[in-house]
Amino acid sequence: MKNRMDSMIHKAKVTFNNANAKMKEKIFAFTGTSSASVKEIADFIKNHPDIKVIKKDFLGLQFSFYEMELDGMYYYLEMKNSSILQVDVQALNERIIAYRSYRDKYSLHTPVKFTQLEK
């Protein structure tokens, strides 16, 4: 009985988080506010010329760790092969982006405000 209740609660949370992410996406699209998806931010970090990269193989899997400090902002990206595991962007001890692939809250394509990516 407890497992069934836990399963229902988990499904409700996932549904709420997905709806919340879609709502944010629509609001950003409607207002025209500058935003970027987690994937776009990861690509920005990965392709920046000032990035420091450490690559390691664990049990036959390749992990890449990207770090950079630019204009008072700290960027961190962690990947397993080509999959994005973690993205962090921080400014003066304030987290701007904290993406973890194992959480249900955000998807790779959820737009988030991120003014540093503007061209």
C-alpha cells in the first residue's frame, strides 16, 4: 500500500514539474524575454575558447568536466560521453542555473533567463 501511495505521489510531482516547465517555456515565448535552454548553455560552455577541460575514463565510459570563470561568472559542465549530466552557472555566490540530469524539474530544452549568453 505504501509503495502504491509513493508511486502516486511521485507521478503527481513529475506531472506538476512538467506542467511548470511548459508554463515557463510559454511565458518566455510570449514575453520575448531573453532566455536559453540548458542545452544551449552547455554548448556555450563546451565551445568557449577559455574553457578548462578534464577528461577521464571510468569503467569504459568517458566523462568530461568543463570549468571556466568569465566576467565574474563561474561555469561548470559535466558530461558522460555526449550526455549532459550537470550544468552550473554561478555569480557571486548566487546560483543562476543548477541543472542535474537525475532531477525531474527541468528538461534540456526548458528556457531559463540567462543574460550572459546574449550576442
